[in-house]
Amino acid sequence: AKVNLPDPASITEELINKYPAKVAKKRRKSIVANDPDTIPEVQANVRTVPGIITQRGCSYAGCKGVVLGPTRDIVNIVHGPIGCSFYAWLTRRNQTRPETPEHENYITYCFSTDMQEEHVVFGGEKKLKVAIQEAYDLFHPKAIAIFSTCPVGLIGDDVHAVSREMKEKLGDCNVFGFSCEGYRGVSQSAGHHIANNGVFKHMVGNNNEIKPGKFKINLLGEYNIGGDAFEIERLLEKSGITLIASFSGNSTVGAMENAHTADLNIVQCHRSINYMGDMMETKYGIPWMKVNFVGVESTAKSLRKIAEYFGDAELKAKVEEVIAEEMPAVKEIIEEIRPRTEGKTAMLFVGGSRAHHYQDLFNELGMTTLSAGYEFAHRDDYEGREVLPNIKIDADSKNIEELKVTADPELYNPRKSPEEIEELKAKGLEMNGYTGMMKQMVHKSLVIDDVSHYESEKLIEIYKPDIFCAGIKKKYVVQKMGVPLKQLHSYDYGGPYTGFKGAVNFYKDIDRMVNNPVWKMIKAPWEKAESESLEASY
Ligand code: CFN
Ligand code: HCA
């Protein structure tokens, strides 16, 4: 890299020296100097130090917000105090197609039981039944899902029993619950796992209709933030690949129930939904592979991977044709922009997957990532190798093992034999292996898990990056320090950023941000000399 990186060891000391000894000891394990050749261990997926100001969310956020939130035609009812539902009301930027006669669209609604003190004391199950009945009478949805907030688990309301009873009573509506109380696990990551288990158990496999199509896939872990899934769908369709179901951007009940008829699962977000890939592989014999449609090189590689898996000459040719057709428009823009972004620096502290994936786009802009980290990903997402799961903190991690034992041989239909898969791997096809951000990051860059607010302010003071990527909780604090912040959760209302068209959108947005002179002009009036501040007030 052209950028000269300062000594990460002394920076680490600077980041933690203000902490009490116990906190410093714990945080030190989550802050490591990267070496892409000998990747060090990173402490991850452990409890946040209380009071440290994390960006993390809760289990309910991961289940209701992340995995089930983007669905179109499920009535998602939050069982709990109204704030939990209100906070999740359209704050994640999932896009959906408008309602059609076949597919309702409830995404704009905010359904909640509005739990009061009375229900906390005497129980809320009755209130929940009434809410389910009311939703059914009003909308006649295909499915109703119930999400438990913290008090539900504390008072012992049984959302599963209520769901079973109401499903039986209503007859033509699938009702199921999630024990995704916010306090479960250490972050939203536990909620992802709970959501995967519930969707798999209650929906996948319910509809055996065989759809036409030569190359049938499911897209897992694409939640259609800012229309990302629409761009991926455009490319798949253009290549002649049939999308059976999407988990869960713009998804429908019918499609998810039919997902087990696909021939391959491709996984975009490597953190939130690999459990689904494992479960579908175990029960139905559908292999899965990781893809990445963020960045043009990665997009092209992902399309080629799918074609390689199917091994069909016509498909391979078609994919090459699509790439050749899409590339010139990208090349034209990047050639114009890159001289202005080359050599600039970035930091990314986002979620469980994007802090890695978006580095591809920055590389294409000639920008170096100085420091990066996830909010809640696991060690394998950093280190790119198998790390035994920490059973204590993983909500339902026994599930996959149990499934292997109980898998119904009648349902299990391997799309490719183990020998065929081995052959593909021998030819260089990466399937569901371990990726990980660190082998792609430069030597001496700093990798930080669950970065605290204090640490990020320090990082900015020390490194003065040209752009900082995070979420809404950091946005304005960072910008007040004179550094532009790109939200990589909501995209600041921009996007899509996936695929070829998305890359172009991203290049343009980043160019505008890192080359905007306004960031150098930010200084509070009291920080300026008097004469300077008089001048600057015009
Ligand atoms: S859309 Fe995904 S890509 S699902 Fe996950 S790990 Fe969150 S909501 Mo915010 S933007 Fe983020 Fe990832 Fe997967 Fe989103 S990086 S934090 S839980 N995430
Ligand atoms: C969540 C959702 C979130 C929050 C984004 C942010 C999202 O964690 O519950 O902090 O700006 O993408 O909407 O990650």
C-alpha cells in the first residue's frame, strides 16, 4: 500500500490507557495489529463491557429487525412494550415491491401488543391472542410471526404455545413465535440464529411446487437495503438464473416455503444466515456457497462461481457475456474518479459483514483501510478459519447437530454427490468455506471488534482518515470532528451499492464525500482565534 501506517502497538496502548485496568485488559484482546500472512486471534462475540458505549443491537433487533423485518407478507407482531416496536418501525432500509393481488405488503405497518404494567404483572398471553385475532380479522395474512421482547421471557409468557393454539384456531394462517428476547446472547447475532431456526422450522418445506428453471437458487442474507437485492436480481435474471426465494429482502411467504426446491444456496451476508445454509444442506441436500456482490470484481467472481457450480457451458458463456456488457460503464466512471480517490484512507466499523465486503469497493477506488471491525461478527468472520463456536453464548447452536441426527432420508436429496463437490473444490471453486476480513487487510492495519465510542474518537484523532464508515449512532459525532461519515447500514438514503450499477453509485458518493472541502472548514467558533472566527463567519 502507498499509505504509510503508524505503529499499531503504540496506538493500541493509546486507545486503552485511559480505561480502568480490568477494562483495558479485556479490550486489548479485541484490538489487534493485522498481519495478513499470520493472522492473529481476535476476541469477538463476547459480552460488551457495560457503559462503554457500543454500537451493538439486541437479539430482538437481529431476529425481528434483521431477518424477519424485510419480509413483505408476514404480519410481524412484536409482543412487548410499544417502544420496542416503534424503534424498529422502518428504521432499517429494506425495500419492497408494492402490494399485488397475490402478495400483500405489510412492511409499512407497526404491529405490537403494547404491553402495559398490568400485563407484566398478570401475564400477557391473553393480550397476545387478542392481537393475533385482530390482525387476522383485519388482514387475513398467510402468516403471523410473534417476536418476544425482554419482558416476555422475564414473566414467562409462552409465545410458542399461544402461536400453536392460534394457528389451530385460525386454520388457514401459519402462526409461529420467536424467543428473541433482547437480553439473549451478547448482540443481534443471537437473534439471527433464533430467526434462522424459526424460519427453517415453520416455513421452509411447506410448499413442494416445482417451479420451472434450469438453474435454481436461493439468495440468502440479502435484505435489500437501498434496493441492493433488486440489482442482484437483475444480474441473475440477465444470466438466466432462477431465483426461488430470497432470505429475506422483499420476500414472500410462498417463496420461502418453496425454498427447499432450489439447487444451490448463495450466501451474501456471511454472518446472519449461514445457519440456514447449513440446515438446508443437512435436511435437503442443497449445497451452499458464499458470494459477494459488493464491488465489481467480487460481483463478477460471484457470478462465475455460480456458473462454475452448475458447470453448464451455456450458463458460463452467458455470465461472461453479462460481465462484458456491464463492465465498460463501470470502467468509464472508475477511470474518471480514481485519480481523485487514490491514496485516500478509510475506516469501517459496521455490523457483521459489511466492514469486510465494502473494503472491496474502497480497494477499487485505490483507498486503503487503516482500521476496521465488526460490531458483532464472530472470530471466523475476522480470521477466515474455523473457530469452535462458543456454545455458552450462541442461542441455539445445538440445532444443526440435532438436525443431522433427525434429518429425514426421504427429504434428503443431494444436488451434487460429495465426490462432485470435492471435484469442484479441487478445481478451485470456493463453497461455504471460511472467508474473513483480515487476509484482505494490509499489514499493520488495526482490527477492532465492537469498537467503543471513546476508541473511535481516539482513532480519528490519531489517523485522521478521509472517511469513516459506521451507523447513525456515530454519524454526527464523527462529522463534527471534520471527517465525513458514510452510513453503511442505511447508505444515507443512497444506493443500491451492489453489483455493477451499485458500484458506480458508490464510487460517485465516496468521491463527493472525500473531496468535499467543507470538512476542513469545521471548527467550533470557540476553538478559533478571534480574527479567524470573524473571517470564517461569512
Ligand atoms: S443488512 Fe446485514 S449484512 S444482516 Fe447484519 S451482518 Fe445488521 S442491519 Mo445494520 S447493515 Fe449490518 Fe450486516 Fe449481515 Fe444490516 S453489516 S448491522 S445485523 N447487517
Ligand atoms: C440494527 C439495525 C441497523 C442499525 C443501523 C445503525 C441497521 O442494528 O438493529 O446503527 O445505523 O442496519 O438498520 O444495523
